[in-house]
Amino acid sequence: MKTRKLFKNMMSIAIAAATWFLFIGGVFAGNTATINQTGGGMAEIKQSGKGNTAHIVQSGPSLVSQKTNTRKQRGNRSVIRQSGDHNVARQTQSGEDNVGLVDQQGESNTVTQQQTGKRNLAAAVQEGDSNFIAHSQTGDGHMHTIIEVGDGKTITVSQSGQETNKK
């Protein structure tokens, strides 16, 4: 009888310990993803690894508006993909037909993208560790693509006015 009771107590302790470790791992090593949309649009966040943070804020018209039975793209589109640990990506879009893309691979990388206006494209790719990219687009028709490979790099780009394209 004592053996059975001892075994039952050990199982209870093991289950409690496993639950505790799962809880702690989920809370303290987990990823965070937040999407705030006003008016519609398309937003997607994909994360693998631990401690990653992604935040998308969109305002503007709906992605698809109907006008005499035709479909017209008007909303903002945002995609964040993170693979690695402790990466941070923030996208803020206001206006119409803006596209923000982030692909992060590595550890402790940061991307911020802010778009205001119409028909802007900001794309950022990071491969490495401890990199920083800041995109700012104000106006219409801007396009900017950054590919950052290596460690400890910083790139800041600001576009304003009308139609400037950089790679």
C-alpha cells in the first residue's frame, strides 16, 4: 500500500512540475503578436523561435471595395515573418494601398516601418544578429527595399514627397 501511495504522490508532483514548466515556458519564452486594424486591410504575422515581438497597426479603407461590380485594391497590406529569437518588428500604416514586408532571421533584430499616404512599398530582410532597420514613408508612390546581412548593422531610410524609389 505504501508503495502505491508513494507512486501516486510522485505522479502528482511530476504532473505539477510539468504543468509549471509548460506555463513558465509559455509565458516567459513565448512570442507576442498584435494586430490593430481600423477600416480593413490584410495583416499576417508568422513567428518561430522564442521571445519574438510583432506589432501591426493599420488604418484606411477596406482591402476590397466594390464599385459597380468591380473589385479594386484599396486597403493596406502587411506581412511579418520572424525566425529566430528576440526579434522585434513594428509596422504602422495609414492611407491606401501601402505594402509593408518584414522577414527576420537571426537574433535580436529590430525593424520599424511607418507608412502614411498611398501606394508605398517598404520591404526589409534581415539575416544575422543585432541589426536595426527604420523605414519611414510619407507621401505617395515610394518604394524601398533593404536587405541587411551580417551582425550589428543599422540602416535608417526616410522618404517624403512623391515617388522616390531606392534599393
